[in-house]
Amino acid sequence: MCHQGLIEILLDAKKIVALTGAGISAESGIPTFRGSGGLWEGYPVEKVATVEGFERDPELVWRFYDEMRINIARAEPNEAHMVLAKMENHYDLWVITQNIDGLHTRAGSRNVIELHGNIWRTKCTECGRVDYNYDVPLREIPPKCGKCGGLLRPDVVWFGEPVYDADKAYKLSEECDVMFVIGTSAQVYPAAYLPRVAWSHGAKIVEINLEKTPVSRYADFVIRKPATVAMREIYQGLLGAFQGE
Ligand code: APR
């Protein structure tokens, strides 16, 4: 069976964290950020993913996010998202994601930390009210607050802003027995610290990525396969082992 050593470790594990990035949603048809064909190639980060960019041109920023919302609305969670959701039935498993697409929750995961926010939420720049907005496409660009009429922004974390639930993410990373690091280039902090934190507290690190990343150097297992393939194989291996127990 493949990944035999990993399956043995998973059989002993109690608490698992899966740190995910854009690569886990790539096979759902959502482009990643970096690399050729990545989202940041067509849009300068400083224009669409900073507070300064938003203040300069909220319309441009909202057009970018509206396009992303249209794309995400068409996408379905893939097998990698689904396997993580199913693994919650066997483990104390938490997904810590950098993705804003909400696909983990749509796949059925309940323990999800969305470090970088959620593209379906808006936040008023005047009164701070947070709302969900599922209009695709948006009815007005830029959208305005239903309560005070102020300018709304996407409730996502831009460069230079603090991430959501950082304390909880660090604590889970310290406590887990195994951390999966799936489809992230591990270049953006603080998310990129989390595998280091887990590793230094004794967790086994399992990287699933098509390419080498800074995590590859110290990961205990490196799986160079698409996330759906890797997660399918791991789940099949686990089911076989559970049945054989
Ligand atoms: N399976 C596994 N890994 C994949 C797949 C796949 N099918 N497709 C791509 N990858 C890998 C790439 O090799 C790359 O390492 O996914 C990674 C995607 O990296 P990024 O585009 O940098 O995405 P991410 O790490 O999530 O970016 C972090 O940066 O731009 C900000 O806020 C944005 O949340 C984002 C953060």
C-alpha cells in the first residue's frame, strides 16, 4: 500500500491540523496566487490586496473580487476538501485555511479557521458591520452598507493586516500530532510559521504540494501529487487500516 509509514502514524494520531492554501482549491478550478497563470500575475498585489490600494480605487478592487466571487460560485469542493471533512469523523481535526473561498465549509468541515477571512462577507469601513452577501455578480460596485450607507470592503485580510484567529491557530499547531500542509507556497506569514510551530512541538509534518516549498526541507513526508490524488490515497489507506484493525 502506498504511504505505509504515514498510515501507521495516522493510526496513532489523535489531533490533526490541515493547513491549506490555494493549491487545494486549484482542482476545483480556482486559480492559485503565485506562479504563471496565478491571480497576482494579472493584478498587482499592492492595488487589489492592500488598504492603500482599496482607498485609492475601491471600484477596481471590488471588480477584482467580484470576478473571483463569480468563479468561486461556479466551483465545487473537490475530493481533497471532502476527505478532510470525512476525517473529522475519525479525528479531532482542524482545518486552518488561508483560502477565502469557503470550500472547506461547503465540503462539510465544521472545524475551520479562515485565517484570511471569507470572500462572501463584507465589512463596513464606516460602522464596522459585518454581513454575508452572496450576490453574483454584485448589484452595485462598490457596494454600500445597508445600515449606514458607508463603503463596504470585502472581509478578507490584506497584506499588512492581522489575520483572524491567530492565537487559536498557534495553539492548535502546538497541540497537534500531525500537520498536513496542503497546496500552500508557505511564503505568507503568519500562516507560514504554523508548520514550524507544529514541527518544533513534535508533530509529524506531511506536505502535499506539486512543488518544493520552504516546508519541504523539514517535512517528515513529502507527497508530490495533486491534492485530490494524495488525499484519496491517504483516505483509502486509512480505511483499509481501520477495517484491518
Ligand atoms: N495540489 C497540490 N498543490 C498544488 C496544486 C494541486 N493540485 N496546485 C497548485 N499547488 C501548489 C503550488 O505548487 C503552490 O505551492 O499550491 C501552492 C499555491 O501557492 P500560492 O499561490 O502562493 O497560494 P497560497 O500559499 O495559498 O498563498 C497564501 O498569499 O496572496 C496571498 O492571501 C493570499 O491566501 C493567500 C496567501
